[in-house]
Amino acid sequence: MAEQTGDSDAALIVAWQRGEEAAGSELVRQHTNALARFLAAAGAGEDLEDLVQETFFRAFRRLSGFRGTASFRTWLMAIGSNALKDERRRRKAVVLPMEDREVEDAGSDPHAEALERDLLRRLQAEVATLPRMQRDVFLMRAQQGADYEEIASVLGTSVGAARVHYHHAVKRLKAVLE
């Protein structure tokens, strides 16, 4: 479930705009991990730390344009997605899926662990190959718990289109599981 930070985010944004640097630091503290997870799942790879930093830089530079129609976190994810897209365009290279992560104990069964690791790699690779809108909608919905209205607002699409993008992403990812 998504962390509820909307009210505190609004207060922190106002405080930061009044010149309270600690408020900006608190926004970064509250949202760094979620942003990093989102970017890693989107295929950030080795550039993850730089992309997180670039995303916050862009967000604070554009904070006066934040309208509050979506949560700050969702708005931040959209900026992060654009930063990742820009980085890929600069490099013009295929970005590898997120790093391997520890697989939970499968009962000390090496075969089960290997199968689980393989499935995780295939899912990560498939998420990274989803069309950008499908990937962003899927990650915002599945990973961040954003609702379709919020996703549509941030990504500049309709609620119906966001639902369709999510459906197609889930369909492709389910095919990996079969």
C-alpha cells in the first residue's frame, strides 16, 4: 500500500518555497527509496543514483509548477521516468534490467531458488521492454499503489487509457509466468 504523505508533502513544499531548506531535505528523505525502486524497475541499472539525483534536481527546479492534481510522489515518478528516457536517448543503448536481488528462501532447495531467480530475471527484463507508457502505468499502479485518476493526471492521458495500458502490461507479464 502506498504511503500517505500528501498532506505533509504539501506543507513541506510550502515550507521549502518559503526558504526552509530542511523541508526540501525531508521531501527527499521521504521519497528517495520509492523513487529509486521505481527507476530500478524501469531499468535504470548503473545510473540509478544519478537518475534519482537528477529527478530531484528537476523536481525542485519545477516545484512552482506542481499543481497538486496528483500526489507529489506520483509527480516525482513522472519526472523520473522522463529523466530515464532522456538518459537512454543520450546513450542510445539498451538498458539492462534492474540488478539481481536476493531471492527469498525457497526452503533451501537450490533448484527452486534457481527457478525463482530465473523467473525474477525474466520478469525484470520484460518490464524493461514494455512500451514506456505501459511500463510507467504498471509501475505507478503495482509498485506505488497510485490510482488510475492520479496516474492519468501525471502522465497526461485519460483514465481509460491508463487502465488499458495497465491491462496490456499485466497481460505481457503474465505470459512470462506461463
